[in-house]
Amino acid sequence: MTAQLGTNVYNKNQKAQPIGNSRDIDARALSACARRMDDAKVLMEADAKSKDNFRIYGDAIRFNQQLWTIFQVALSDQENPLPQDLKMTLLSLSHYVDKTSFKAVRRYTPDLIDSLININRLIASGLSKQPTGEAYTPPLDTRNIPTALMTSA
């Protein structure tokens, strides 16, 4: 994954500009959501009957779903430079995240939240790897080069 999914959409909704390139920003956002869901899972494992824990659990899942909604918007943008097959794969994955989130938010289901956590960690890991290979030459001007899951307009 060497193109952008939607950080500029994300950045426009933030007051302070994050530090780092688009890949790093996307990876950090996905990792933060994974950590938040993992923390909520730990709380639920400790006391699944706690209303406060269930609220935290639901909030973590909804927050992750909001991030994936931003990705969906960016992937649906006709100006998104990602290859069509990659966009379709990521959109399909985002639909899975939506469907799984709706199920998981209704009741604590460790397998479902584990699935969401693992998806975020895998995508973040892929974004954290720098593109290499014989065909890869770092561009001189990276301002308009897509480098993450999201794209700029």
C-alpha cells in the first residue's frame, strides 16, 4: 500500500496538523484505535457487567468505525490515485469493519473486537513499512505524491 487513503480528509477535521507523512499518520490513527479497542476489551474481561466498561467498549468501537468511514470517503473519491483493485479491496474491508462493528457494539463479543483490532494492526503495519525495491525511487517533491491510505484533493 503505497498510496493515500484519506489523511487530508482527516487533517481538515483536525485543528493541529499532525507531524509525519501520510503513511505515518494513517498508521498511528489505526494503531491508536486498535489500542483503544484493546484497552476496552481488557476492561470488559475484568467486568463485563459494568455499564461504564460497556460504554467505553462501545465508544472504542464507534471511534474506530468513524476512522474507517473517513477511509471510505477517501477511497470513494474519483481523484484517489490508488489502483482500482486496491481501492475495491480496502472498501470491501471497510464494509466488513462496518458490519462487524454493528454486531460488536450491541454486545461484548471478544472474537469480533479481536478481528477489528487485528485488521487495524495489520494495515498499520503495512503502512509503517517503507516502499523499497528496484523500481522504487524516492520522489524529489513529495507534497503531491500519495503515500498512504488516503488521498488529497
